[in-house]
Amino acid sequence: MEERFDCIVVGGGIAGLSAAMVLARANKRFLLIERGEFCGAKNVSGGVLWGSDLERLVPGYSTDADAGFERFVGHRRLTFLDDQSSFSLDFKSGHFHETPFSGVIVLRARFDEWLATKVQEAIDASSVADESFLATNVLVDRVIQEDGRVTGIQAGEEQFFADCVILAEGVNNLLTRQVGLQPDYVPADHVAVGVKEVIGLDRTVVEERFQLDGLAGMTNEFVGYATAGVEGGGFLYTNRESVSIGLVLGMKDLREKRVKPYDILNDFKSHPAVADTLRGGEVLEYSAHVVSTGDMGSMPKQLYGDGVLVVGEAGHLLMNSGRAIQGMDYAMRSGILAAETVVEAAADVDFSSSSLRRYEQALEASFVMKDLKGFQDAVHLLHDPIMYEKMPAVLCDFGRSFFTVESEPTEKAIKSFRKAAKKHLTTWELVRLSAKAAKSL
């Protein structure tokens, strides 16, 4: 007798768990398969989950002392670096403390495992509690297709069948490629390497060093010297008893310049603006991960097919527009929308491509695709060498002039900025950068 479900979800990250939560609450029989020992076991730790969808999935999470997040975002900073200086845009506001929070800092191993317990609670409360499962430490080898339609998955010698399969497998989307939705080759300039360390510090040290109150936390993105001339940027997030620090580096640029991500990370950590924040810390974890750059050219040709939907990083749903690095919120919303589509398709008893197309339509109407499309110019601008090589030098030179007080006549700020810009940018580069920035914003 074959094992059959209403839906199979491949991947126990944020996208897959979000889909599972919706399916459980809709009393659908589903199987979620995760290849890690537990949900979150293989995910790179540290990042920010933006938006309000977590409150929708787990109402009241922000006031739950046992919730799986580290801190809420109460302080934001964007820093431009040259070899010895930093120039930052800094923002704190009381509105960040209002619940539900607009963003929470998470360590994925802890957060995903916690979210999985909430999904299990939803399963237990459903009318099909004995027919839905979270199966970990299982590797899906292939997607089963019959006459061009996805009907299930195979894991080892076992086969499982369902009306629909949701692929939440992550950026290394081999199953998405197998079913023909993603080309075999994604250009190297459309993906990046994320390298990250979690550095342990006493909780009191974290809160005093970063001037944090209670569970408030800080996010800091870096542009410039952080990447040693390689396309990309850096980040630092405060956890309860650690900080997550790392880089996102262009795959193509790394290959062409023949440099190692870990060497760049060590240089970044030794920068005067960064070293003081890490003083006395102990490296608890090092990890690396391939991520999308946010260029829509890396996305699958479509995110649905007969009996199949693609969510989260498997669909390259990630973006860094300079305002924030967004990926987890895109994963959560896409998982929710995919599961809602499955519920609607079940009501119609129609899991054809034409029926499941409403998932992509719902995604198009959401902030996910609206932002991805609306800020593509900003994504491209951030990957322009002027932004990570020359603009940080301009701002730091200006900062040195503006904030240094000597026994000499003081220049007007506009004159100091023009002098710094002229030192590092040609007139044409300045015009081109201004035009791109205006278009991006």
C-alpha cells in the first residue's frame, strides 16, 4: 500500500515550516522531509527575520520568553569602511520596541527547531494528527514524475506520493532543476558565498558594548574595505550571548581575484571599527553557504508546475537593496502562499499547472515580488565597483575632514565633500553614480 499525502514539503527551513504550519491548521495530511538531524541543523546561523508574518504563524511570540529569536531589532547601522576609518548612518527609535516586532535577530539552528515545535503543536491540534509528520535526517533523492506531473518523492528505497510537492530545498535547488523549472547552470555573477562566524561573548558584555536595553539588538551592515575589493558586503548582528559576523562575497569576483573568503573575513575582523566590538570573544562556529545576490536573472523560469511549487531560496527569493538583507521574510511569505494555494487546489481537486499558477500570482501581488522588481536597480547599484571600492573612500575622507578639529580655518562641509569626491571619482563616475542612485531610490 503506497504512502499518500495531500502535500509533501521538501525542506525544514523557514519556507518549508511556514508552509507546514498553514497545512496543519487547514487539517491537511502532509509529510515534511528535512535532511538535517533536526530542523535548522544544517542552516547557517545568524540573520534577521523582518516583517509581521511570524506573528501570523505564532501569535504572541514576541511576548513569549521561550520564543526562538535572539533579540529584536532596536538599532540599525550602515557603515562604510576604508582601510582605517568608518563612516556610519545610525538609527535608533522607540518604535522598534513596539510589538509585534518589525524584525528579530535569529540563530537558525535554535529558531528553526523552535518553529518546528510550533508546527508539531499545530499538527497535534489538527483533525489528522496521526497522518501528518515531520521527518528529519532523511535525504530526498529524486522527485517522482508521471506523464510530466509531479506525484511524489523518493528517499532511498522509500517512495511517498502526494497531490502536490512543495520544494523548499534551499539555494542548491537540485530537485527544482530535476523537474525542469530551473536551468542547470546559474551564472556565477548571480550567486555569492556567505561566510559567517558566531563569536561568543558574555551577555552583559554584549549589552554594554553595543548599548542594548533588555532584548533589544543591533544590526550593522558594512560596505567597502570589509570585502578587500571583492564584490559584496559585511554584516554584524547581536545575539543574546554572541554576535554573528560575516561577509557575502560575489562568487565570480572571488574566482577571478583568486582570494579566499576566510582570509577576507579575518582582515575584516581586524579592522579598527570591528576589532573593538569582538574583543575577548571566542569563535563558537564557522560556516559558509551559497546565497543568491538578488538578481532576478537567477530565478527559475516559473515557480510552479503540474503538482509542484517552489518556495524560498529554492526560487532565489532573496534581496539586498542596501536597506536590508531580506531572505527569511521572503521564505516565510512564499511558504505561506504556497500552502494556501495547495489548500485552494484541494478544494477544487485540481493540482494542474493552471491551478497552481495562482501561487505565483499571489506572490506577484505580495511585497516579495513587488520589492524584487522595484529594487532591481538598487541591487545592481550595490554590485557596481564604485559602491564597494570608491564610495566608502569618499565618505571616510569626508568624515576625517568634517570630524577632525585643528588649529586651522575650518572648511565648509560641502567643500570637504567635493574635495573627497574629486580625489576618488572622475566627473563621469560621479554623474553615473548619481543617475543610478536616483533611479534606484
